[in-house]
Amino acid sequence: MQRLFKNRFHAGHLLARRLVAYAAHPDVLVLALPRGGVPVAYMVARELDAALDILMVRKLGQPSQPEYALGAVSGNEICFLRRDKIKSSGTDMATVHAMIDREKAELSRREILYRADRPALPLHHKIVILVDDGVATGSSMYMAIRSARSMKPAKIIVATPVAPRASRKVLARIADEVACLHSPLSFISVGEWYEDFRQVSDTAVMHLLERRWTQLTQAEGARHSGVRVFPCRQ
């Protein structure tokens, strides 16, 4: 099988090409789903000349098969449960509630760590591009859409390098637009489409968010001073 993406940065570069209509738009905001979505979103934000922020979502994985999503929970306390999957997996609700509490605690930890005292960017009336490194069942992205929608953006665009056709169709019904580079019928995992799909660390997430924030701050300062600044291509 052909691996379509060298790594997440390469995937983000290709995804930015698909989203070129939103380049340099003052109301565009790129939101990454940590952790794997951050390198992809960093490239999208940089190449579209847009701000980058995070939207905290955690998948509720089946205890015996963590990659199999029973639902998801977001940082603003919204919870989505796939009750048919919970029933078919034989997972009792006491276990599900324990999972929710555990994931909420992890969301809180990551929110504090990643933001480093920077406030969340307001979504009201913004064109929000939600980015992940891939979609499997779609539970996390579905949760991200619901969470973002509660903050009244003007438009929500789902952007992902790869998603199975069925999941893409579901997301297209609840998002305003879906940008996806590859939608195979046969799908095992997101990682099968990448040459390098190593885990993204907390440190890497913090570094990329800080780098994009610094780039925008320097560009803003240069605009006020009349100096022309070109984006770094590292």
C-alpha cells in the first residue's frame, strides 16, 4: 500500500494547498486537535497566514481496545457517547463514567500545559478550521465540531489528510465544509497512510504553539513598524 504522507508536516503542507481560498483571511482561525493534529495544523496555519490555537478533545476508548471509540469528551464539558457501541462492547456505564472523569482530568492537565498562560482565542464570528492528523470513527472530530459550534463561529471547516469515506460523509452533514485529501473505502488506521507516524509529545505541542504565536507576534510588530517580514520555512 502506498503511504501518502511522509509525516504530519508534509500532510499539513498538502492540506494547506486544499485550503488556499482561506489564505490571509483576517477571520480565519486554525484549531488543532492535540496531540497528533498540532503538527498538521501548524503547517496549515503558517501557510494560510492564520492564527493557531487548540481545541481539547479526548476519545473514550474501549478498555480492551483503546483505539475503538465509545465516545468523546471536550474541554468545555460536552460529552458524546456512542451508546450502540457501548452496548455492543459490553462496557458497563460505571466504567464509562470512570473513563469520562479520567479523560476530563487529562484534558485539564493538557489545557494548562499547552496554553502556557495564553488565553483561548475567541471563536465568535470566526471561520474555524478544525485540523487533525486523520479521522477514523470520527468521534473526536464530531465532538470538536459540537464544542466549536457552541461558541458561535461563522463557519466550521473540518480539515484532515485522511478519513474513511463513511466517516467523511457523517462529518459533512454536521460541518459547513470538509477538506480531506484521501477518503478510502478500505481503512484500518490513520497511521497506515504515513511513513512516519511516531507519537507527538507534549513538548512538541508546546514548541509548535509557541513558535506560531511568536511568528504572528513578530509579524504584527513588523506591520506596525513598516518592516516587511516573510514567514520562516523551517
